[in-house]
Amino acid sequence: MFKYIENECTDDFLRIKNIFSVNSIKLILLQAENTLLFSELYTYLLTQKISIILISSEVKSSEIKNLIINFKPDLCILKSFQEIKNQIDDYICLYEKQYCVYERKEFILDEILIPCLLLSTSGSTGSKKFVRISYENLEANTKSIINYLSIKSTDITITNLPLHYSFGLSVLNTHLYSGAKVIFTNHSVIQKEFWDLVKEHRVTNLFGVPYTFEILDKIRFFRMDLPNIRLIAQAGGKLNILLQDKYVDFCSQKGIEYYTMYGQTEATARMSYVPPIMSLVKKGSIGIPIPDGRFELRDASNQIVNDAETVGELVYCGPNVSLGYASTRRDLYNPDENSGVLYTGDLAKFDNEGYYYIVGRKNRFLKLYGNRISLEDLEDKLFNLGIEAVCGGVDDNLTTYITDFSKIEFVKKWLSKITLIHSSAFEVKFIQKIPRNISGKILYTELF
Amino acid sequence: MSNIGKIENIFRQEFNLDEKFDLKTLTYQSIPEWDSVGHMSLVASLEDEFNIEMEMDDIIDLSSYEVAVKTLVKYGVE
């Protein structure tokens, strides 16, 4: 699927590539960053059909250590390994420069059933659960996205989303696959350097999560002179409707294609999109399934919902539905557990033209600035610290009720620290007693 | 309180910094709290405090505490 041409690669990449032999390697732990070197490593490993665990460059060393224990990767290519180096005896250092390469002293003679890419379900809470995305999943979703966005070799994009994140990675995949140009930068949209690059390289395609578009609005994006932009696409959660109006209007005036997209890591990246010509009339919709995909709604008894405007759980079927989850190396011996069908956990309805709308969530997750946060997970972690807590709220604003007044400041700081998200996303409130029903189940509807 | 004191306070509050922290060394992304979310929250607080609306170029150029102080002078905050 992906190609790499050796004499077009950087020396830094070739030095790393030449120090290990791919023959004995089945599983690699790779830390992503927005650089050309990372994209070379990633593409090269893809051509070798090796399983790759992709993690953020911000993952703490204690979590990396746990991953190494659970997955026993044959090779680790990490940004820094210093802090845990002395705690892991089973590895030898092959290389130490921009990346540190560590090889397992004794390879594990096992069989990984289906080579895959392993992506974390939540970017920042350090969840140990990874989605198993097969090479076939990756290829199917990449081709489908290229198809509906019409990505061409003349397109140019810039990495403003992290590449360990399924959405960010899908932008890289689709542009590499189409032979388009990708500008690598660690600068964010609030930095002058980012916009200098956009102008200098005549970037044509911009992608973002809702928070990106909130920032763009605040930094007066609509007054910027960016004549080369041809496509703007938003995914990673629901954008505020008023803001969406602004972008749709702006883009239709400027002749820019504006896409709203919907997806989950469990579906490799994308499941549906709103075609630009429909964006004016289908505001707030997640659109129609991507090419080769199909939606169904299931009611509480798992029967298919056939009527428009009737709520059911959104179920997606397609070749990009991942194989399942993995938290240990053993999980990679498992066959495909989903068979191309994904229960999204989102509650949705469709209108009489077949456009889908998300109305709520079946599961208890919130998105904070594009990061999916499990409320259950936070409650459990707080419980382990001896704090009784109930989490809820809306996207980008998580409210936590606690029963110990003196811990309010502590919990606020702790939430920000554990999720790596700024404390303005969290509200911590005091409550005398958490409302529960007879069986002890928390009555969330009384709190949120 | 002087304006410089107000700016200092906003920075310390936004990024949970105590009195000992030397703001002169503070730059964008030099601490985990000053990320893009922290940045927009900082800009909003500064705009509210001094009742100003900053231009895009100033917002994206505001890369350190010292630059912030200089930028605010442009908006009449001295």
C-alpha cells in the first residue's frame, strides 16, 4: 500500500533503519512526533507489515514501562528512554540520537495472528487499551477518505494534529498515499510560525478538531488572507452550531470545500461525512457513510430502526472496522472479533434524506479538546485516592462533584495533571451527598 | 494594583504558578499548563481584565511573559 524510495530518504532515517533487521521483529513500540523522520520510520515499518504500537511523545516513562511489560515489543523506537533504561533489563541499546532504539535481547517466538497498527483509544489519560487496526482496515479507510475528499497529488497539508491520534494519522496516511505534500511542524495554530509555514508552502488542506476551530475563530481566522486553501475538514467531535455556521458561510463565499466528518479509532478513523454542497442544509449532521461503509440504527432490543427521526444506537459496517482491542501481547494472537460491525455507543437518528444526526451517547465518555475521556475511569482513579466523585458534563467542560469540600482545588489540579488538559476544562463542585437509587446506582440525571 | 501586577497575577493564576516562579523565564510550552488551551484562556483573561480586543498577529506572537507585557503596552496598558 505505502511505498518508500530509499534514495529519497534522509540520512537520519537510513542510519536508524540499518541498525536493525526486520526479519526477527514482529512488534514495535514507536513514539510518534510531527517530524519527517517519524513519518519515514512509520512508512517504512508499514511496508514491512510489522505490528506497530503507536504512542504519543508525551506518554510518561512509567506508562512506557508498563507498555513494555504488557506487550514485550521486539523493538522500541522512543524519543527518550533514559528514565526507564535501568529498569528494563531485557533490552539493549542500538542507537541513541533523535530517537533511541532498543532491541529485546531475546525475541519471543510466538505468532501474531494479524499484523496491525495499535492506536490508543484516548490520547492522554494513558489508557492501556489499544485498538487493533489491520493493514486491510488502514488501506480501506485511507482509500475511502481519499475518494470522498478527492485528495490529489497537488494537495498540500500541514500537521497540526498529533500523529498518534487516529484523525491526525489519517491525514498523514491519505496525503502520503495520494503523493500529496505534508508539511511537518510541532507549532500549533496559535503560533505565528505555523501560519508562516502555511503561507510559505501554500497549504491547501486544513484539518482540525472542534477546539482548533474555536481557536481559529478567536484569532480572527476569517480575516486572514489564505488564497491557497481549497479544503477545510472538521472531525473529532461536534462543533458548536453557531461556529459551524460561520465556517460554512465563510467557506461557501471563498469557494473552499468544507467537510464535517465523523469517526472513531475503532473504525480506523472515519465513518461518515457531509459533502460540501450539503453543508448549508445539513447543519449539525454527521452526514452519510463513507464510500464502502454503511450505517444502521439498532433499538434497545437490537432490532433495526427503519423509520426516520427515530433514535437508536448507531452501528457502522465496513472494511475499516478494527479487529478488536489489545492490552497485552497475547491479545494479538486473537482473530478478528468484530467481523466488520461496530457498535459506536452513540445514539443517533436519520432524516428522510438519509443524513444522520448524533443525539447523545450510550456510554459515559466526554471529549475534552478532542481527547476522549472515560468518566468511569476518572471516577475509579479518584476513588483509589480516597475521593468520592461523580463526573459528567458536556464536551470541553467536565464537571466533577465531590463530597469533601477541602479537596476541590486538589481535584481540579489532579484532573488537569492526569489528562494533560488545561484546568479551564474542569469544574469541581461540592455536594453533601451523592444521589443514588435503592440499588446504589448513581442518579446522574439529578446532577447533570 | 498596578497594571504590571495585574498581568503577573493573571499569569500566575492561569498557569498555577506560585510567587517563587520567575515569570521572566516563562515562554509558550515551557510548562505543560501553557499549551494551546492555556494560551486561549490567558488571552481571554488579559482581554477581559483590560477591556481590549487583541489582533490576531498579537495573539499568535504572544510567546512569552515578556512579550505579553510589551504587547499590552500597544493596547494602552502601562
